[in-house]
Amino acid sequence: MVLASPPTPLFKGDLGGARLCYKRDMQLPITNYQLPITNYQERQMTQYTAASINTNSPVHNSSSFLEIENLFKSYKSADGSEFSVLEKINLNIGENEFISVIGHSGCGKSTLLKIVAGLEKQSSGMVRLEGKEIRQPGADRMMVFQHYGLLPWLTVRENIRLAVDEVLQSLSRADKISLVNEHLAMVNLTSAADKYPDQISGGMKQRVGIARALAIRPKMLLMDEPFGALDALTRGKLQKQVLDIWENHRQAAMMITHDVDEAIYMSDRIVLMTNGPAATIGEILSVPFSHPRDRQQLRESKEYYELRNYALNFLDRYFTQDE
Ligand SMILES: Nc1ncnc2c1ncn2[C@@H]1O[C@H](COP(=O)(O)OP(=O)(O)OP(=O)(O)O)[C@@H](O)[C@H]1O
Ligand SMILES: [Mg+2]
């Protein structure tokens, strides 16, 4: 697992000895888990099938590429007592499926993503990737964090190259160079390749983080509010760019977002979380629009607004309960 951002303790060395690292051979206890309990209602929004949208090639498959079973996570409070953040999380993600997770602040979305990344350990329950228990970070899952996480003493090109060097060690030098160039071009950063992070804009930094994540060819892309820090115009462009890339490469993706429009535009299913503490999956909505998607076309459909309102009402309901 190459980190695109803090937590900093996983970075080794000082500024001069910059190396990305991932924990190897970290032995964690195998926890007992119970049989999965379906604690949410999976809602197939069949009424949203839009005549105006091409629905011939649904991309999402429900096979169990990533399996989350009866996940429970608690942390210790300052006074020593345990508080439950997540409970009874059950979710399967297909190998070509794009999932968004939405929920109010503090409900445990980042915690869930970090557990899938192997950066955080669940208190009980099981997470498997291709049938293998996730116990630590790995290059098969690549994380894109909200706040870029670029190494400031390296150029754009070097930031991507470092990840490639770390993970794809068996590639020849020429192949590494062409892989980096390919991914720079993919996110339109070829002309900024030799600039340092403090010489480029926020949107460009985020594109470096995304290119770096994609360059190591992970089986699963994990994104924690990847567009959250960007202005609306840049956010829209970058959403389209990431979706275009994903549509061409088709891998499993799990994205945390606060933005319902972003979730509908990009994902195949939307996981709606209840509020914390002890947050769980409230509902899972299927997005009935096939890929490739055209945002304009989606917005012209009645189904888009019905789905959007449904998700917003769910979030409002939980927000109101909190007040
Ligand atoms: N390492 C930690 N130690 C103790 N408590 C933690 C730790 N990490 C997260 N928490 C707590 O767990 C809860 C969930 O945090 P998390 O960051 O997962 O929420 P989130 O849904 O991602 O919120 P946001 O939308 O604001 O990013 C919060 O109450 C948070 O304070
Ligand atoms: Mg978060």
C-alpha cells in the first residue's frame, strides 16, 4: 500500500531519505466473526430506469470481490471507556463496481475506508479482498486522500515515480518512465511534470495524487473525499476525468463523499450511512444509469432527481434526528 497522504507514521525517514513505505508482515489477531446480518435495506431503484439513458450495459456486478462482514469498530475515549463508531457493516463490492459512501460528518466513513485499506484494524468482523482477509495495507488497494499528500521536495513526476519504484520494482527503467508519462498525460499534467507541489494549484495536486494511485495499477481504488477541497468548476472537471479513466480501466472503487450529485454521477451504488455513534448502513441505492455517463444527459432525466431527492431526504432525516 503506498500512501498518498498521512497518516505520517507510515512514512519512513526524514526529508532527505524520502521513501514511501507500507507495513509488511504485520501480524494481527484473526478475529471471530458471526454470520453476516443484513441490517440494511438494499433498494433497487427500478423506477429510475431512464428511457433517455443507455441502460444496455450495466457495469456493476455484485460478485464478492471485496466482502465486509459484520464489521464492528470501537475506539477508546479519553476517559478510557470504549465508544462504538461502526457496527454491523455488511457490504459486498464487485470487481468492476464503483461504490460511493455518504453519511454525516463523524459517522465513521473514513474509519471504514481505512479498515478496507488495512490502515486501521476493526474491533471485530471480517474484511476480505478476493477471499483473502485484509490485515495490512497492500499495493492492491490504493488510497487517495482529500489533502493530496504529495511529498513537497519531489516534483510532480518524481512523486508518481516514487510510488511506481516502490510497488512495481520488477519493471524495467524504460517501462517505469513510460508508465509515469502515460499517467501524467492521463490527468493532463505533462506540462507540469517538473514542477514542485507548491508551484501547482489544488486541482493539479489532486490530479497528481490520482495519477499516482492509478499508476501502480491497484485492483481497488479507495478515495476519501477526493474532490472535497476543490472549487466547484475544478471539482466538476476532475470528477469527469476520474470517471473517464475509471470507465476505460474498470476496477473496484470505493469513494467517500458528501456530495449526492457526485455520488450519482460517478457510482453504481450509493451506500447511505446512519449517524454515529454506532453508525451502520441505512440503505444502499442502485444507480440505474449505465456507463459511460454524460452529466448533462443525467440531469435531464426525471429519474436523476428522484434518486437525488431520495438520498437527500434520507440524509435530512438523519440530520433532523440528531438535532
Ligand atoms: N484514531 C482515533 N481514535 C479515536 N477516535 C477516532 C479515531 N479516528 C476517528 N475517531 C472517531 O471516530 C468517529 C468517526 O470518525 P471518521 O473520521 O471515520 O468520521 P467521518 O465519517 O469520516 O467524518 P467526516 O465526514 O467529518 O470526515 C469520530 O467520532 C472520530 O472522532
Ligand atoms: Mg472522513
